[in-house]
Amino acid sequence: MTLQQHFIAAVLATTSLWAQAQSIEVQSPLAPVDIGATFTIDILGKGFANNIYGGGYDVSFDAAILRLDKVVVPAIWELGYVEDTPGPIDNATGTKPGVNFNTLAGRKGDFTTATLTFTALAAGTSAITLSASPLWPFADDNGEVAVSFKNGTVAAVPEPTSVAMVLAGLGLVAMRLRRARG
């Protein structure tokens, strides 16, 4: 390989690393949430080397386990999301299309794109899945840019008092069965 070919290969490798480093990530709760609890999840932009001017994504989740109550885009995205645009939260199917954030100023590095407020409905684990929105492509100083999506999970568990009551009830049933035999 010539020196020029090595240089071109190095530039292409560096460019592909930058593209891979840009991601939109679900910041999952560190601990399980109680059934009936309301909690928030931040959706973070990570590793943006150039000014990003906006983008968007669709959100999906398990509607049997979680209910999405609200989507809030931080004020730094002055041209940001308006509720129910382009579609409302659909808790029957567990989807919210078109969560978007936009600015004229541009943002680099790491930032919050949105905060999602959920309520845990039932015990179990739900994936929080992000996918590219066809209506809101990501754009930086150089035009449209590719990002990767890193999904998250939420574990919902019964409240400790509920578990204790169930265990106490099972203990009483076991005592009655023991007395009935004996």
C-alpha cells in the first residue's frame, strides 16, 4: 500500500468510529420498580462529535407491564417535541412514534433528548426499544447522520408488603393443612 492509501484507510476507519460512537440510549432504572409506581427514564444522546441539530425516534414497550404516561423534551431543544405529534401514545400496543428534539444552536457530546414517565402495571420485564423515526432523521453540521440505538429494560416487581402478605397467607394455609392431617 502507498502512503496515500494508508492515509485514506486511516481517515475512513476514524470516520466509521465516529459514526459508531454516536448513539441514542435508554437509561434504564438501576433497580426494579414496584408495581403501581411511577418512574422516569431518560433517553440520552452520547458521543456526538459534531453539532447535532435534531433527530427523532419511535419508542416501544410491553403494554402488559408498563404504561407510558408522558414524554418531556428538555428546553435546550427549543424546537422540540409537541405532545401527540406525529402520533399519540398508544398504550394498547405499547408504542409512541415520533419523539423528536430540534435546535438551531446545535449540541455536541452527551445530552438528554427526552424523559419518559411510565407507570408499572404488572410484574415482569419490559424492553424499552428505540428505532429510527422516518419523519425525524438525525442531522449534524455535515447533514444527515447515522446513529445507533441502545435499548434498555425495566423490571417491575410486586411491592415488598404484597410479597410478605402472600408468604404469610401461604404459611397459614400450610398450618391449616398440617392441623387437618394431624
